[in-house]
Amino acid sequence: MPNDVGHEIADTLGLLLRRSTRAQLYRRLTEGIGESLDETTYPVLSGLARTGAVSAAELATEIGLDRSGVTRRATRLEEAELLRREPDPADGRATLLVLTPAGEEAVQATRERLAQQISAALADWPDGEARAFARMLRRFTVEGPFTRSAAVTDLPDE
């Protein structure tokens, strides 16, 4: 595969992964769901839905924020009863962040909105192309340079 394809994909991913692109998307996904759920707290709620009950430090690593940022956002979500803190059974000094039923509903609502927005964006594509894109994107994500195994195996020999 020519290197220009790699550059084109890298440039496109750069646009997709920009903080401003994500913030704009999160704003649209969370609009009208609740005062405490917005573009800054959405990554905490969404990350917690992916990981299950975890500490703020573990969630911070998962979503790319520092622990204090996760803690501040978690406090807002806790006040809105979208998550709760529970003692960590493995470490009595630590607490875990856990989605509440209302938090699970909020995640489901945002994921439904996202699916609808993606479907709308692909509405003019022939069905076969849209399905092929979904399949190839999944394959690229699972097998591509983002996997933990790729990150380890792609390191240069020392």
C-alpha cells in the first residue's frame, strides 16, 4: 500500500480526533439531556459505561484526563444522580465510580443520538458502501495501530 494512503488516513484521523471536533460532537449528543451532562462531563459518563465500575485514576487513564479532572466531573455527575461512589471491595481506602440507572439511561440516549447522526450522515451512501465502511472501520480499529498488541509489537528493537 503506498505511503500516501497512510498519510491521507493519518490526516483524516487527525481531524476526527481533534479536541474541538470531539467537543462539538459531545455538545450535540448531550444537548437537552440534563444540566450536568455536557461536553466536559460526557467523556466521564461514556468512559464509565465502557469500563464498568472503576476508580477515578483508572478512568482518567481510559479517557485521557487527569485524575483531578475526572473527580471534578464525577462530582457534577454524582450531584445529578448519574453516577455514585462506592467503596472498592479490593481496597477499603479507595472508591469506585459506578453508573446509576439514570446514568445508564443517559448513556443509552446519547448513543442512540450518535447512531442516528451517523445514519443520517450516511443516508445518501449506497447501502453496500455504508456497510462496507462500517466493516472496514471496525477492522482498522481492531487490527490497526490503535490496539495494545500493535503498540507493543511496533516498537523498534533496541
